[in-house]
Amino acid sequence: MLSSQQVLKAFTQPESTSSFTLHQWNALVLVLRHENLLARFYLLLKKQGMTGFLPDNVQRHCKNAEILAEKQRSVVLCETHCLKQAIGNETPFLLLLKGAAYTLCDNSAAIGRVYSDIDVLVPKDAISNVESRLAIQGWFSKELDDYDEKYYRQWAHEIPPMQHGTRGTVLDLHHNLVPPISGKSIDIEKFVRVVKREVDGVLTLNDSGMFFHSAIHLFFNDDYSSAFRDMTDLWLLAKGQNDDFYHCLFALHRDFGFEKESIIALHLLQTRYSLNLPEWVHTQVIEYIGEIPTWEVNLLSKVSEPKHALLLSGERGALNALAEARGHFLKMPIGTLAYHTSMKLLRGMTKMLLGKHVFTKSSREHKV
């Protein structure tokens, strides 16, 4: 069996895989496919001219993953153009986030990136108009029960996911980086003014802004299913950056908060991914990380590793559950969280007894 560290080293020290047995290669392919990282692993090897030692059957799987990643890249670029045309002047800005933004910018984090959806950010007061305009163009939110609809509309930082009726592409339309119910939402228009850049008429964040958001998305969250992929995003975004990148990142902390999330990311990248940090950044990371409870750092380190039944560490179900609970406490006040948890349990039991559509509206009126 493989260890999580061996999978991680396949990225940071690809030569370490040259001595793998066929059994280990089989496990690595399955784990990386599960983590949506097989194409990235192969393309990083390819970039370094190190694919020669891959067994033939592994080469076939990797090349298939590369083809899929390239197809998804084309889809994202096409959908970006369609979104720009569909939304028009309904919003002061249309800004791509995370994977779609990496692809549009063609930066290092775009290497082998695959997607389940496209993340877009617009001002909150433009959400209603944008949603209506997208509906005209064939984008519709999936049917939710009335409580989940209310959760998205009143508490979350995004509306329910929208899917195109013919192309099947899923769109997550955001109006902030974190849920307003958390009490930590930021002045998004000021944030965009500070870190925006334009590519082909569409806005994205600059590299520091991308790192800032990706660290928040990973460590101020209750979902760690894609944590290893997100860590490799952060690694590629930070790898080889100069002082200007870090000065901009720490200026974002000063103006918008969330230093803790970036510091945890930098600490893990330095200790697990051998990321070289400027001395002054290293000093700040050491000072700050000592103020964070050891259990919390260790927990986040573990759940951001690859997870699979074929690994020695397994799927880490208990640790994932603990990390998810931590995320819920971050995103909701305790009273709201208790109410939300109780409602979900009660409604879940009611659905089991009376059917899953018992709370679903027969006709929908979307309100923001």
C-alpha cells in the first residue's frame, strides 16, 4: 500500500515514483483519479521530461486524464465567453474564481485542472438581475426544498447552483467569499478593486488574491472532499513567487482579515511541500502558527492529505467529520448552527417518512 506522504511526494519529488512497483502504480493511479489529480501529476512530469519511467498501462491512464483535462479546459473557456455574452451589462463586474480563473489566466494552477462547476462572483445587489438574465439563456437552479432555498438566499454567500439545460455545465454564482451569516463577510467591491485583473474582457483575481481566496475556501469551510487538490492549487500558486506576491497577500490580511487561513496554508506548504518562503514571511508564519492550537493545525494537515481506502491512512472518516464540525462552527453563530442542525435532522426524518418531495415547492419564486 501507499502512504499519503508517498502520494504527496509524487508531486513535489516526482523522481520518488521511479522505484514504484506495479502494485504501487496501480494504487497511485486510482488515488489520483479519485482526487481529480491524475492529469496534473502527468503534466507536471511531462513538463519536466520525466514520463519515461511510467509503465505503459499507467501512461495510457495518464494520457486519457490529460485528454479529459484539455476538454474541460476548452469547455471552461467556451462557457466563460457564453457567460460574458449572457450577462451583458447586468452587473458592474463579472469575476471568475478558482479553477475557471486559473484556466482563463493560464497560470501554474491551471496545469491539469479539472472542474465540477464554474465559480463566478458578482455584487450582491446584482444577483437577482444576473440570475434572471441567466435563466433566459437556459440556466436554472436545481429544485430545492423551501428550507434549503432559504438557507442559500439568506445565509450563504452564493445562490443555489445553476445548471445549463442543454450543455449541463454547473455554475456557482457568488456574491461574497464567505457566508454573511458568519459575520466575517468582506467588502467585496473594495476587495475586487484591490486585486482584480482583466483577461479577455473578464475579471479574475491576481495571484495573491487567488491564493487568499483559495486558502479561505479550504480552511474556512466544512467540506474537505477536495482538500488535497486545493492544496496542490495553493502550492502551484505560491511556487516561485517573489516578495511582491507575499507583500500583496499580507496587505489583503490587513485590509480584509483571514490571516489565519493563509498562515495555515503557508505553514503546510513549507513543511509538507517544501515551499521556499522569503525569510520575513517564514518568520511571520512561525510566529503566527504558534498561536493556533496544535490540534487544529494537525487536524487540518491530516484532512488536506490525499484520502482513499487504498492508502495506509485510509479515508480518515472521523477526522473529516471533526473538520466539518469545525467548519460549521466557523460559518455560523452557535445559536444559528443549533437551529440549522435541528431543522435538518427533523426535516430529514420527515422526508424519510413522507417522501423527499414533501417540502419542495410546486412553483418557485427566486428572491435574493
